[in-house]
Amino acid sequence: MLHGGDYNPDQWLDRPDILSDDIKFMKLSHTNTFSVGIFAWSALEPEEGVYTFEWLDEIIDNIYSIGGRVILATPSGARPAWMSQKYPEVLRVNARREKHLHGARHNHCFTSEVYREKTQTINRLLAERYGEHPALIMWHISNEYGGECHCGKCQNAFREWLKVKYNNDLKALNDAWWGPFWSHTIFDWSQIDSPSPIGENAVHGHNLDWKRFVTDQTIDFYKNEIVPIREITPDIPITTNFMADTFDLIPFQGLDYSEFAEHLDVISWDAYPAWHNDWETTADLAMKVGFIDDLYRSMKQQPFLLMESTPSHVNWHEVNKAKRPGMQLLSSMQMIAHGSDSVMYFQWRKSRGSSEKFHGAVVDHDNSPNNRVFQEVAEVGKTLEKLSDVVGTNRKADVAIFYDWESNWALNDAQGYGLKTKRYPQTLQDHYRTFWENDIPVDVVTKEHDFSNYKLLVVPMLYLVSEDTIARLRKYVAAGGRLVMTYISGVVNEHDLTYLGGWHKDLREMFGINPVETDTFFPNDRNAITYAGKTYEVKDYATVIELGNAQAQAVYHDDFYANTPAVTSNSYGEGKTYYIGARLEDDFHRNFYQQLIAELGLAPVVKVTHGKGVSVQTRQSEDTNYVFVMNFTEEEQVVGLESPVTDLVTKESLSGEITLKRYEVRILEAK
């Protein structure tokens, strides 16, 4: 298990005493791996063509001398000032066509030939110098890719990208973008510019293609970065750190990570949940963390890495609250439980100045190993040292939830429904909740995945769906799969054009219904349904459904569609489909999915009885289940073990009932 984090010794080169303390503290904290060089370009190349690697030589050697390892970063996330001054083309231009000044980070042009040349040069030198160093175990390419550039070079690249996509056929582009709308037909490729608040921004196909281009251009920049690294160090794995939007804890929306994943050897991500907030329970937040973990693990069906987290608080939440005692170990072990082979922090040592000087770190400004945070990090390290057998393990899932970046982009762009109530990622998490509460393994899959191995596929709010995806869903159900779909699904194709003639004919056939109208609620509007003898509240959205061959499982209570179907089921081929026409409360999802869990024989890998707020996740080797029993509540919880197990940390033999303290985690081994 990798344990450590982002280390920025380039901030302390004039303090050898600090650098010496770092090595001593690394041993005391039971850390073993450090990401180095992420923002070190100005320290590595203070003048163009003048390189100062000696300090980095010493840092890497010192880490290796204590048995540590290095994840070496390429420094492209923030360039030195001399480069911006001499080569202004590397500076990004925003959507209002304003050129950025030098400063901040992640603000370079991905298309700039100069920036691509400069990054390759520095990366080649790093690979040549450190490629055979025994401390090097992985490359960390740049840092948290994101953002977009609208400069002339990017405009030209966008036009060339469109020519390839539409086979150099302007009619095909105009058809896809619905060009005659507002007289926006394109007659020459040179007339195309990127979307802008001071120009074109209401052509949805245009907006969608721009977002796709930004993803592809970012990936292309990344691929340019790794050319010398692949050439010189072909056996050293490569990653770059994915993100999540922090407030709601949903996947980062700036890039389609499902497209990026295939170009990485290992998925890694930066997790900063707002633990102990006042708008949700600890368990609800933990569920959201689990959802994103399962998404990033499912992308390559292999363990991922937690590349950044905080050992206490961050510095950008509205309220930057410290982790309570016990939460550091619990939140770290949740990551391991869902498939991480690391716990890494931003940052190793707090900066003395600038914007991140109050961001949490292993080593605080007191430069002491005796404070609470440091000691809790050491406890995590001691625990990870006992989990070596867990490294590389995964687990099988019979349930998959379908997540799609492009569909969310298109839905958010749609000038319809409720502007504040679309909440696509949050809706998927609502459907994930019941499985998480029942310890049922879930894969969160994307359009690239094979669905055939799952007993149940849940597809909420898939607003944009191509005919290819519809055909794959149809094949899945016909072969015996169970498919759940919801309101606001199958509305537009991959060009963000609506399907004419109502719902797509293959969807109508599969589900045995025709959704003819979506009723959007004001915040105070309510309706209700009756399902399995119980009443559940409807809010935000209700679909008016024409029933074909399907069976009505629930009906609406009120309004002009009272007594019409709200939830339906239909047999199709060897499988079955279900349509949930309304946004419903969590208790409905629990009831609905519990029935499917029972019908399909879905079960936890290892059965542990427990109350609400406790989560059990399992990783599996050929002969062993590694069971993480986690208490995400503020009270003691009693859990029941159905068979004898061994505590992997304490080596105790356990059976029957055990009590978990607040935020406690037990890691169990069951042969």
C-alpha cells in the first residue's frame, strides 16, 4: 500500500534543516511514497535551457535511503514566468477572448506548439535522468487537467477536429447542429468559432462538440507529454490525477474521463469530501464517496490510487472544518475498501506562504510529529503496513449503474425542465444508495463497457442516448438482463437532436410504453404514487405514460394524469425492463430495489448484519475475502458476524456481535 503524498521540497531549498526534518518525519509517520516535482518547473529550469536538477537528485536519493519510493511528476501544470514572457502564445484565452496574464496554474494553451515542445523537452530530461533510479515507481503526468483555451490556434484545431468528425461535409455538420435555427447555417469552416458568452452559445450541438473537442485536445496534449516517457521508461506506469466537484461530490464535469481512462495505466483521483458538514449525514456523504470510487475503479476494472486527500481540513470549502478524531483512519480505509491501493495526501508539509498555506498537511507549521493530525496519519500508515495482501485485489459486481458525461453536458445545456433540479449525477447516487446500504457490490460503468455480465443495469436520466447504445441495451435485455430506466431518458441522440415521432421505437418496444409528456414541478408542487401498497411522494418530475404491453406497477394520485402509470415493468426477450416515471423519495428506491435484490439473488460478498450508517465493502483474492466494516455514524453500532473471521490489524479471532465505536473501522479476513 502506498502512503505519503505531494512533497514540495522546492519551496524549502534554502532551509536544509527543514529538508532534513522531512526525512526523519517520513519514517515517523509510516509513509513510504511521495509525489515530487508537480509544480517545480521554475526550480528545475530557472532560465530557458538552464537546468538545476541537483536538488531533485538529492531529494530522491534521500527518500530512497529510508526505503521510500517516488512518483515523479511532469511540471506542466504551472510554467515558469520566463516562458510566459518570451512565448506569450502559451497563455490561455478565455471564452470572452481575453488573454490571460502569467500566474495561477492550469492556464496554458493545450494547442500551443511551443508549450508542447517545452513540456516534451523537460519530460525527456526527467526520464533520462531518473528513469532507472530505483526509487521511481510511477509517472504523475501534469496535475488535475482541466479548463479550455479559445485562442486562434485552438479555433483552428477545433475546425480541423470538426472536419474529421463530419468527414469534411458542412451539410452533415449543419444537420447535426440544426443550422437553420436562428439563421445559423455554416457556409464555410472558417465561420466556426468556439462557444462564447459574447457570440454563439445557443446551438446545443455546437456546445456539445466543443466539450468533446476540449476532452480530445486535452488528451492529445497529454499524449504529447508522455512521448519521451513511454520511449525511455516503457515499464514505468503512468497516471494523471482525476478530480471530483467538491461541494456535491460528483464526478468532475470539465472532461469526459471515460475517454481519458484508456490512455492511463492506472486511474488516480483527488478526494476532498466535506466531512462533518451540516447539510447531510456522514453516511450520506460516505455513500457519495463510494459512488465515485466505484466509478473510477470500474473504468479499468482494477484498483485505483487515491492520489490526493487531506489529513485534516482543506482551504477552499466555505467552512474548512477539521476532521474529527477517527475520521482520518475511517475515510482512508473507505478508499481502500472500494479499491484504492494507496492513501496519499496533499500535502506533505504546509507551505509557509501563498494560497495553500492553511491547507491541511501531514507536517504543520509547528514542524512537530507530536500533534493529533500527524499521529493519526501515522496510525493510517501502521494500518496500511498490515494490508499488503489486499494490494491488487478487486471484486465482482452483479449490479451496474450507467454514468455518461456527454448526457450530463447535453442535459445541463437543455433550456427546459427545471434549471436547478436536473441533478443528473446526484440522481444516480440516489439510485446507488440502496445497494450501498445493503453492501451489494456495484460497478459504475460508462458507454464503453460491456453490460453482458451484469444481472441488473440501472440507467437513470440518460437524456442523451445514441442508437448504438440503444441497440446494446436492447441486446442486453433480450439476452436476459434486467434494465431500469427513468424519466428524462432517451430524449436526444448523440448530436443533441430530439428523436422524432416520440420515444425511439426500440425503447418503446423494450419497455412496452410511450412517455408522452414530462411534468416539471415548482419547488412547492407535489404529487404521490402508490407502489406495493405504500404511498410515496413525487417531486421535481413526473412522466405521463401511455401504456402498451407493459404492466403498471404504480399510479399517480393527482393532477390531470391521476390514475395513470407512474412505474411500469415489461418482459422483453429473456429479460425484463422497468421504467420509473417520476422522481421519488429514497424510501421508494429502497422498496423497489429490495424487491429486485431478492428476485435476482443479489447478496453481499460476506454477510454482516448492521444498522443504518454502517457500510461493509469487500475486496477478494483467490482464497480470501478482505472485509471492511465501517461505522459512518456518530454513535456506537453493533454488528453481527455470521461466521468466524480474523481482524487483519489486531489478529484477533472474532465471531458473533461486535461493537464499533463512532467512526471506527474493522478490517476482517475471511478465508
